[in-house]
Amino acid sequence: MSRQIIIGIFLALITSATFAQDAGNDEDVRKAIYSPYRLTLRGNGLIPHPMFNPAFKRSFDGIYDATFSLDLELKKGFNIGLMYKNSGFQTPADKIAQLNTKQQYNVGGIRLGYDYFMSSVSVFSMAVNAGQCYITSYDIIPLKETHPIVNHNQGVYVEPELSVSFYTDEQFALGFNLSYEIIGVQFDPYSLGLDQHGISYSDSDLHGYTQNLSIGFHFVYSFLKKKKRK
């Protein structure tokens, strides 16, 4: 699925959510502009699609991306929290035959977000996750000693995301996510011996930070109800 199709589907979901207003009166909607809860637990299940650098895109496919955060609302929809991500990639047969080298990301950091209630049951959210990404590579099979093998790497991680949530009750919501992560690492296929398995890379393939476009689903669980103003 192309990047344009993925983004188009997500924008269509946002548009449909905008019109998914409650059947109740306008006063009910105005009372639901902000969440009545102080804390939220969020979990994302996504499929990452490698975008850059060209060497990484030519070598790996994304398998999964699981991201969790615990967020505290500061004021009127603005929130801050702690996040953790674990995601996996592998070399598929249609990119590098007879090889199944894998990469796993572990990311820890913070999440800054804003939740906008389009109705009492639908919420549009914007957020930025930022932290440090630790990359571990497995099942590396070098056929000869030409470049030093490096199976650990790390870099600064930044990931803006958009999401639409639909509450099934006052505390629990399900929805859709679109995100784009950038990791301050230039992927080097030679450090994993990938060039020794029937694929060649040009110098231009090696330039650019590792970047992935991800789309998938999420849940939101809200708790710790705010005190009512007197």
C-alpha cells in the first residue's frame, strides 16, 4: 500500500469523525469538550512502513509497532506523559532472498499531546513522542569479513502522530493512528553484511536518517476523575 493511499484513508476517517456528532442537543456536546478524567493510558498497535534511508527501505519490512503511554492532562486537552515503544523489522524474501535478519527497536521517552473533542464520543488528537531509540539486530549472517558487524545502535527518536478516537463508554475508546517516526541514525547495510546476499547499494542509498510511516489502531482508557468545581 502506497504512502498516498495510507494518508488518504486516514484523512477520510478524520473527515467522517467530524460529522459523527451526537444525536443529543448542542448543550450535551458543549459539556463534553474536555475529558472529565485526569489520566489516560494509551496503547497503539501499528504496522511500520520503512521510508528512508533508501538502503533501509530496500532491505527491511516492518512487522509490528507497539507503543504505550501514561498521560496526565495539564489543562483543557493538553497533556504530557511517559511513553515506551517496541517495534520489529525483518528482511523479507522479496527484498533479500534466503535471509531473515531482524531489527528490534526499544524506545523510552515523553509524549506531548492535545485532545480535541469533536463530539461527546469522538476525539481528534495530535501528539509528539520523543526520546532515545535503542536498535538491536538479530540473525546476522555475514558470508565474509569485509566490514565490522555492528548489531547495536542508538539515536534520538521523534515521532509526530495523529489519531481519531471513538468512546464506547465514558472511560474507554478505540480508534485509528497515523504516525511518522524519525530516528537519528543513518542505516548502514554493510554493518549487517546485507550486501553479501545478492543486493547492492549505491552511495546515495546510505544517506538520510531512518524513518518509518506507521498506521494502525489504538485504545484509550481514562481514569482518575477530576474534582467538580464548586
